[in-house]
Amino acid sequence: MAALTQPVPAPRSLGDLLAWAVEASFRPLHALLCAPSLLFIATMALMLFHSPDAPVPSYDRFAFLLLAFVVLLRACLLRKSLHLAGPVTWPMLGLLVLALCGVLAQPYEAETWSMFAARWLVPFVLYQLAAYAFDDPKSLRQFELFTLVVLGYLSLIAVFFMAGMKEFIFPRYILDESLGIHADRARGPFLQAVANGLALNLLGLLALDSFRRKRLRGMAAISLLAALPLAIVATKTRAVWVSFAGSILILLLSTRNRRLRRGCLALTVAGLMGIVALLSCTDHHRSLRERLEESGPVKFRMAVYQAGWEMFLEKPFSGWGEHAMQAELANRVSDFREERYYFHNTYLEILVRYGLIGLGLYLWVVIDLFRIGRKRLRSNFSPDGTVLDEHFRSVWPLMVLVYLVNASFVGMNYQFVNGLLFTLAGMLAAQNRLHGKEAHVLNG
């Protein structure tokens, strides 16, 4: 009440108002500079729902550009050195230049530029930015929580689809049969069952590592461990089934951590129980049996593989480029009529499009991804139980292997999957650099 009796303050001067306006306009930027990890996570969340065929506005592109600006500005203000050299960087940059030259050499198509970004630009930039956005334990825990939430969402969507509870599936475009492929499977927001299964597999391995460190426990752990195998089965994709079962089996036999072994056993038991329950249902039993016996897609892929190999032999070094490759494939694969032909094999696609040079650069990237996780850190540098601790480095090669196996059955055009793997690679590379600096100081 006393405030009402006080005299109204005199209007501010024009200079004060201008200063206040400038200060207010920079407050959002200041908030982003203080929490780049949250902007990074928000960008990846938007990428999750922007598959090549999804009718979703390109908000992720704006967020991606904003993320790059904010992270680089923060690094400059904090006077952090930028590390452009190192593993993965140079071969990825070479692939980026090759792809960019191919895109610029053909008429403009929005889909072509979107594919270019998802395949090469997004993973390359996220690999570089991850080191600066996730530079403290708090931001790493935020990323871990994000991966667990995404795993829970993808698992629930797959289980709802398999159970026929389609009213609970969000976003609704997942159910649109005119978009993407595999409308009869649990394909998630990727609109492609293999990509959905790959994301579930990678996120599942991260969840097992969280279970090992006791960050995931209780009902949350039980729910995820029970839903994940069912979600994998719901993709109705043989490559996903094999890679998931193989990764869990390898981890079960190779790990020395008892808690991690218990998690793998729990997943195995839950998966077997889920399969038995599904086979007891007539509709699911028939659906899974038909999927196992289906040979039509295999014939189509073999025809595309044969045509692609013949095209490679004709232009082994220079490659065909995007536009010429599509036209030539349409001429050679005469028994099948498609609007657009895909190799469904990342390695053959790179080989035909960019030749041996492109495949060599890609293999260089693969070798560097394995090398990033080989370095063993001192326990006092990365204490046991923290995110990306030393024990995680035994899981990392398995994640890369799962990615490579699935790349044999799909073109890696999914920016969320690519971004997830290369973000983790960027975190590990940054950790290696910090460890190397500390070792140099101690030895010096």
C-alpha cells in the first residue's frame, strides 16, 4: 500500500531507454550462452522428428544454425582454442567437400540438400560442437537424461504400434502410409524401420551403461528393460533383430562388470518372454512368420546391388554423382519400377556416388571412430560412475559396430542417428584431448 502513495518516478531519458532495450535484447542470448548443452539437446530433439519424408517444418535447421553460432561465440568469449584437427575431422571434411561439389553440380532440389545435411553436414558440425557444449559433468548428465527419455519414447511408440493402440502414437504422421516406407512396422518418427531399430539399439546400449553406473535403476530400469526387446521385435526387420541380439550377446560375454552382465541377462530374458508371448498370439505369430519368409525386398535389393556394382566398375574413381546415378539405376533395374532408387547399403552408395576416393575417406572415418574409444584414461581423470567413464570405452566399439552393421541394410540419411553417434564421438575426442594435456603437464 505504501508503494501506491509514493510519487511516480520521472520518465527515463532516451539514452537509458536505449541502453535498457539493448540489454533486454541480449538477455536471451546470454541465457543460451550459459546453457549451450540445453540448446544442443533441443536441436537434437527437433532432428528426431525431421526425417526425410516427414511433413514437419524445418525448425531443426534454424536451431542447428543457432547452436553453431552460440557454441562458437561462447568458445570465443571464454577464449577456448578451437580444435579442428584430430581424428574423424579430416576424412569427414573430405567427404563433406565431395558431397557439396556433387550437390552444387546439379539443379537445386530441397530433398538433395536435406540429404546432404543429414549425411555429412550435421554429423560433422555436431562432432565439433559437442566438445564445447558438453564440457562439464552437469551437461553430460543432461545429455544422458535426454537419451533415456528418447529411448523411452521410441520404445513406447513401438509397443503401442504392435499392440494396435495407435491412438497413443505421436506424432500422427507416423501412421500416414503415404509417407516413407514400412508403414506396417514400428518405424517411429524416422518413417523407416531399420533407422528406428538402429536408434533403439544405440540408445539401449547407452541405457545399459547408465544401468551399470546406477544412474538408471528402480522402476525406470525395469520398464525400459522390458519394453526395449518388444520394441526391437516390433520393427519386424531382420537386420535389426540380428544386430540387437548380437550386440547384447557380445556385451554379455565380454563384460567383466557384474551389474552390466545382469542388465544384459535381464534384456535377454525379457526378449525371450516377449517373443513367446507374441508367438502365442495368432495375428503376431502369422505376421512375424510372414516377415521371416518374405523374399520380395531381397530380390529387389539384389537387383539394385548388381546394377550398382556394374556402375562402379564403369567409373571406379570418379563415381557417378547423384543425378546421373539415379538416372542410370532406373535404366538398369528394369524389372522394378520406383520413383526413386536407393541402394539400402551405405557402402555401395558411397562407392557408386563418389568412387574409391569416397569409400576410402569413409573407411578412414570408421577407423578413427574405433580409435577414439581405445585410449584408456586414468581413474582420477574420469572416475568410475561418471558419464563416459573408462568402462564406457568398452561399450563404444560395440556401438560403432552396430552402426556399421545396420549401414549395410540402409542408407544413413537420418540426421538424428548420425548426430547421436558423432556427438558421442566428439565428447570422447574432447576427453582424449584433455587427458593428453593433463598428462603432458604432469610429465613436463
